Amino acid sequence: MNKDIIEGNWNQLKGKAQSKWGKLSDDVFDVAEGNRTYLCGKLQEQYGWDRDRAEREIDEFERTLN
């Protein structure tokens, strides 16, 4: 699934993302609106991951959507 599809379907995908990354607040997902860079930064901040780990997590999430 590519970036445009995720951004376009964010409202439907938000629930799945919230269940995967429960430490992130509803507000974070509302602001993210499918923005990968923003989400990556929030994952780093909340989970203490480095950028590579956060990117891998998002990549894995995207693969589960196919």
C-alpha cells in the first residue's frame, strides 16, 4: 500500500494504527492524518525508538494492510 492510499484512507486505518501503537493518543492520530514523517517522530518520542526502528514499524504496519 503506498503513501497516497494510506493518507487517503487514514480515517479507516486510524483504528488499526491505534491498536498497534496504543501509547499514542487519539490526538496524535488525528494530527498525523497519515503523515508518515509525523507518525515516525511520535513513535520515536513515545516508545524511545531510533528512527530506523520507527520506520520499520511503519513499514510492517503498511504490509499488514495489503
